[in-house]
Amino acid sequence: MSSTARIIVCLVCSAIACGEAAFGGVSAASLRPSADGQTTANTSLEAQEHNPQRLFQQGEAALRSGNLEDAERCFRRVLTLNPRDVGARANLGVIYMRRKQWKPALAMLRAAEDLAPKVAGIRLNIGLVYYRQGNFRSAISPFESVVRDMPDSTQARYLLGLCEFFTEDYAGSVTALEPLWNQESNELNYLYVIGFAAGKIKRSDLEQKSLAQMVSVGENTPEFHLLMGKAHINREEYEMAISELKLAAKADPKLPFVHFNLGVAYLRKQDLTKAESEFLADTAIDPDVPYNYDQLGVVYYLQQRDAAAESALHRALHLDPTLASSRFELARVYQREGKYKQALAEIDATEKLDSKSYSVHYVRGQILRKLGRIQEARAEMKTVTSLMESLRSKREQELYGGPLPSPELTRSPQ
């Protein structure tokens, strides 16, 4: 995840209604099972335990009431009677999503998609599985397919625009989000994202329009000051960011992520004591946000407090095992402690999550050298050189008026 995404993803995610409907807006009745194994609303009545429709209805009721155990039992029983039932598989996928069991959720939804490839709601939930894990690149394709089939789907279009924003495809983000202006232009998060993306692609008209609307909608609210603080962080204007964020904190000391962003601003200024204090303040508001512990790990690493860094990073990874930055910092902690085998395991895990980072390959090369694996270390250094040359070329294109680099469209709330 990019630094921009890390700073704003949690706040934006909280504004999106994700996956509450079993089929992402598709009528469950259209996917109800029948005794002969076909998906239809009309079935004959049989004994309750052998009647797929009755079981499906019970599962729906249990899912609506939040009784996930009974819902799972009913839908599993439907699949026993009819392994090809689409509705039961899709609803089981939703149950696993609510439990944050992403791997079985994706397996069930993919199986449902194979049986009903034209049902857009299933693909919407597949995108949501990736989105909730922060795997924004993988979420793009399913969201794109939903927008293609359902151009008026506000949720799919908004989520697509966010994924493109987080993967730094700012042109794609503007294309996805601009048609939502009439529906969403009273929402500060929407205005922040589209305004930031517009600025990145030199759409000064849309950038100024978004900023003016932000002022009109939210001036002097804590949320407005929070988003303005984020904007200053992105421009590396840290004193101005701190000023805005302090206004937000004064107006609402418990506003989610205001202390996190203050911590980011202080960390960028290398004021480690104040950064630590702000990240800890945010953990007091919400102890289950992994990014606070991730950033605390960075602070403690810079302070050479390795035991504290290790503890914070393990906490971050407990909350989000896919957080590449935490695995990277943990590898560096182990490297400094001389625990090279443990360091290699963490940097290998990081490389699987972020294979295009030259920093990851550089640290991996250093660790391999310490382990005496010289040839592999040299190969890593060649990869570092190649990646740095690629980044330098892209940066020169941006600086000297060439076309912006094409996004790598391959690759994710609370």
C-alpha cells in the first residue's frame, strides 16, 4: 500500500457501505434453490431438512439477524442437497466476509461466480474481499466489471475510483469518480479524493471546484481540518499540516485518525517523541487500527528501541498480516539484532506482498550476504539497480513533461 493510501484508507473505508447485502444489491429471491437443483423462486414443499428452499429462507433470516452460525449451517445443508447452488455459495461468502475470513470467502464467491458469471453482485463482493484486505490492485478488475455491467452502481464506481486512487492511477480515479459528483459532492471524503487526484493529473478546474466545495460543505468542521491536514502532509507542508490537525483535534479530540495523522506529520519532521505520543493517542481511541502500531514500529526502530519495535510490529501484523511495511520494518529489526534467518523470513514475506520495492530487494541482498549466500545477494543488487533506473526514468518523464507512467493494473474496510 502506498503512503498516501495508508494515511487515508481507514477514514474513507468507514464512509463506504460494504457487503451488507448478501449479493451486493442482487435480489436473493432470484437465486433461491429448488429441490431439483435449479435456481428459481418457485419450489415444491418437502420435509424441512430436505427442502432446499425452506433451508435457504431460514439461512437468509439468520443472516439478516446476524446469527452467522445458524446461517452457515443452513446454507451448508443446501449445498449438501445441491452442490451447484449459487445462492448458498454466495451467502456463505458473505458470512465469511463478515467474519473477516478472507480466504474461504473468496473461494466461495469464486465458486459462485463460476456458476453464475453474469451476476454482478457476486463480483462486487469479490472486489470487496480484496478491498477490505487492502489489495486494491486485485479489486480493480471485479469492480470494473460491475461498473461495465451496471454503470449506475454508485457503490461499485466509488470503490473502483478509490482503488485506482490508492494505486496512484489518478486519471482512472477521476474518470470513475467524476460521474458521481451530483450524488457525492456533499461528502468531504469524496471531495478530498477527487480533488487530490485531479491535481495530480493537472485538472486544475476540477481541483479548484473540489476545494471550493470542500470549504462550502465542511469549513471549520473537525473533518474538514483533518482532510486539509492530510492534503498538507501529501505536499510535505508539515507545519501547515500540524496546524490544521491540531484544530481538528481541539474541536474533536476523539476524531478517528486525527492523532494518527499528527503522528505522521511529526514523524516526517523527525520529531520522534511527539510522533510516538500521537500514535499512542490514536490507539487509545481505537486499539484495533494496525497502522498506528506499524508507525510506532518505525519510531521505535529509529530510536533503536528494538524490543519495543518488535512488539509494536507484531501487534500490527496480528491485526493485518498483509501489512508489507510492518514485515519490512520487522526484517530490519531482526537484521540489526543479527537474527538473519528470521530477518530473511520476514523480508521474503515482504517481497511477496511488494515485489517492486527496491528497498525490499536491497535489504534482502544485505541479509543474504550476511548468511553467506553471495550469488543470491548479487542478484538482488542487480534487481535494485534495475528498479531504481526504472523509477528514475518515470520520474524524469513527470518532471520534463512526458506522459505520466501507466498504472500497473493488476492488484483493498474495517
